[in-house]
Amino acid sequence: MPEPNHTPGRPAPPDPATLKQLQARHYLHSEHDFRVFRELGPVIIVRGEGSTVWDSEGRAYLDAQGGLCLVNIGYGRRELAEAAAEQMAELPYYHTYWRFSNRPAVELAARLAEIAPPGLETVYFTPGGAEAVEVAIKLARAYHRARGEVQRYKILAFENGYHGSTFGALSASGLAPHRDPFGPLVPGFVHVPPGDLDALAATLEREGPETVAALLAEPIPAVGGVTVPPEGYWPAVRELLDRHGILLIADEVLTGFGRCGGLWCLQDVFGVTPDLLATAKGLTSGYLPMGATLCHRRVVQALEEAGMPFLHGHTYGGHPVAARVALGAIDILLRERLPERAAILGERLMAAFRATGNPHFAEVRGKGLLIGIPLATDGRPWPQGSQFRVEAECFRRGVIIGVCPYTPVILLTPPLVLTEAEADRLVEVVDAAVRAVAPAVWGG
């Protein structure tokens, strides 16, 4: 019998042991930790359906990380595979430099303008999220230059913000352990405490607001700890920035496309419209790589009126197959009302975690299906690194979770199609794993 998922006429895939040998010998992973890889070995995911994935040895896992916080519509959507195949047969690629484009890219730009926050009606496509952030930074600086304010170049960003690993996005990221191995970094970035309006105002005063181009921020910093801002924070920030002529860039790479219980977190959850919006992840739900930067009309008009070309480009920007898949993913997301589902299920899930009475859950916080659980015992935060023990214990029990890498916080971002039964299992496994790991963390 042929191997599962084996296409007749093609060589049979290597057996799992050989695949792992090849991986260990030839594959340099994202954020590769050589010691951890030696100790734990490789994992090869071969199939997914709904909120479940299977590895090369046939083990099934509930994926409460949603791939890398992005498989919003779940795995196994065959209509997207069919759409990709149709587009590949018709036009597999064409670039979008100068005045060239392709039909799916144009249709996707129009669709995004239709569902975007008010005024964000022009779209630039990128291969992914970090690149979308880079475009937003460039556009913010170009906007002020087009208006004759060449002194405005500084970008403010949160101390616990994460924006990607390319050099501009990395320089904007506030997580020092993530940045420091690659210095010196790009100048002109200033970091401020998240959720603190007074600190932001003081930073503007110190730096000189006339030198600041934009504030770049996740509506809810996720990798940095799922720190939900206090009530009224974002409207007050918007007013402060407007007073000084400073743009607001929303990094909705992770929080967009329903993750936080609204299509766009900043607009639909906090009631604030940005000037530029970077997104990716849920744009295609991971079915193909793609990102986008959504631009307010006044930003584009400033460049056009100044006769300033936007000298930036990506070979794969607006890729027709990725754009076709994104259109299908957006249709599924809206047709099945998954943002609304995320809001309801997220509240249910957070209530269930609180109801466990786990003495090591400092709190349960988040919006929609972006959930963070800081770990502490008797008011003492768990040591940095202990969150990875919980992650490993959950994996042993058949559940994949995420953790914040630089603070002891569990990070949960399951597919928005997570069932109630799967949510119950997630709570049960995380609760049990934390209780099992706690004695080793504290030496008990």
C-alpha cells in the first residue's frame, strides 16, 4: 500500500527516522537553539485538520498555538488548496513593480480597503509581517519628508513590543535579549513603557515631538506578555499623537483578522483608527506567505502631491497565488463569523482557566483568542525559562501551546475554529501541566 498522502507516480517519502536525520543534519531553524535541539530532537508535522496536527510518527496534537499564532481559519481548508491550484495553472507569478500587477492582487487590495478601518484605502503587499512593518516605518518617514518636515524621523515603540526580525523591525522591537546579539542596530528608535500615557507624554517631551514620525505598536503586545492596556488608553494615545502631528502605526500582524474578537484589534476592540496598519499571519491563515501594509489616504496623498516616488519593492509582493488564497481565507473568516466566535469562546476559555483555582496562575488576561497566563506562586513570579518546562509538559500530553520567550507567561493563540470540547481539553491539560511542573520549579 502507498504511504498516507502519497501521490502515485512520485517517490515514496522517507521514513520518519530518515526525515529526522536529514532535519538534524541540514536544517537551521528559526530561533534555533542548538542545545535544546540536541536534547529534545526534531519534530516534523505532516498533516493538519481543524485545530489538530499530526507528526511524522502519527501522534496527534491539539494546536493551541495555531501554527505560529496565525492559522485562524484552521487546517485542512481544501477550497484554498483548489484556489491555489487554479491560480497556479492560470498565472503562477508576476511582479508588481512600477505599473504592473495581477488580478488577484488588485482584487485583494480592493477587498482589504473595503474591510479596513476608515480611510485606510491603499494597500502595499509584502512577503510577510516583518516586511509589512518595514514598509510602514518607511512610509511614516516619507510622509513627513513629503510635507517638508525632514527632522521627523524617530519611531517610538513599546519596551515589550515585538515587530519581526528584519533590521528595521528588530530595531523597533523592545525585547532586548532578542535584539542585542545583532547590534549595532538601526538608529532612530525610542522605546517607551506600554500602557502608560504619562510615560509616553514624558518621552515625547524629552525627545521633542517635532522630531517624532510615528508610534509603532501592537494594540496588545503579545510575545512581550499579552499586556492588555488599561481602559481608555488607546483613545488618549490617539489624541496625544494628533496634537503633535505624529502618525500611529498599528502592528496587527498577530492581532488582526479576528484574533482578538474583532476583525481589527485597534479599531474594533479599542475604537481607534491608525494611520498605517501592518498585517500578515491571519491574512492567509498561513496557507501561503503574505503580508500587507494598509495606508490612510492622507499618507499616500502627501507622497503623490510632493511628487515623491515610493522606492521600495519586493520580488514576491502581491504574489497572485498568495493573493488568491488570501481572498478565500478572508471569505471563510467572515462567512463563518470567526471574529465573533473568537470573542465568545475567548471569554469562555478565560473563565474556565480562572475556575480551575490553579494557585500558579497569577491572572488570566487577553482579548478574544489571544490569551496570556502569567505564572506565579504566592506572589512570586516563576523564574525566567520555567515557562518552557510547562510548554514541554503540555507537548508530552498532546497539546501544543505557546509561551512568551522572555517572561514566564503562557501564550495561547488557538485557531478560531477551536471547538468547545477542545477548549475544555486545553484548560485541563494546561492546568495539570502547570501543577506538575511547579514542584520542580520551586525545588519542592
